[in-house]
Amino acid sequence: MDRKLEKLLIGFITENKENVYRLAFSYVKNSENALDIVQDSIRKALSSSATLKSEGSMKSWFYRIVVNTSFDFLRKQKKIQLVDDKTLEFHSPSCEDVYPDTDLEKALEELPYAFRTVVVLRYFEDLKIEEIAEVMNENVNTIKTRLYQALRKLRIQMCHEI
């Protein structure tokens, strides 16, 4: 592994550790499992850094590893674990609103993985459409369509609950 690339990757992971953890946690809803996924993702990233095309695509490349590792974990578990409010508040940054938006959480949980992933990456991780397409290994137009459909489904679900 190139020493310069290794230092850049370690720096990137260190700077974005909270975001990466939050992304893993959004899939598995358990702090220990999310930490395991992050650790496994770091190991995979360091061992396969030769596949990184450029420094500019490091964020989407690493997020793709985290998403794929999360999916692998869920496939092995064959179940989704729910989290209680105290655990969720404990892991939330203190500067954010501590009142959970349970309607939105519930509506997000009901979306299929592909739609939920697009919404989480776009609005919670603040990735651009092009970066999401790279993370999910999909066409940009496919991501736009999924995002549009996901938002439409969320809007319908949220309107029915009011």
C-alpha cells in the first residue's frame, strides 16, 4: 500500500468517524454491531486500498464499503434489531434536537433498503447525487428516480399518519 494513500485514508476515517458510525448504526440499530461494521469496513478499506481510483473519490468509495458491510451483516443476521429511545439519545450529537421524530423514523424503516439508503445518504450524510450513485454502484438517473420515489412514499406515509 502506498504510504501517502494510507495516511490520507487514515486521516479521512479519523475525520469522519462519527458520520461513518452513524451510517452503520442507521442500518443495524445497535451500537456494538455498528462498531463492528465500522471496524470491519476499516480493515476492508486498508486491505483493498489499491482499488481506490483517486483521492477525490475516497468518501464515496469508503461509504460504499460501509454500506456493503452493513448489508452483509444484516444478511447474516436475518433480522433487524430495534433500538430504544435512551440508546438513540445517547449516540445522538448533543447539539441536535433531542426529541426523536418517531413518525419520520417509522416511515423510513418501512421503506425498502434501496430507497432508505438513498434518503439516508442524501439527507443525513449530505452526499451529492453523483456520490450516492458511486456508493451504490448505480446510474445517476436511477438514484434520482429512487430518491424521488422514496420522498413520494415518505410524503404519503407521513400524510396518512397526521
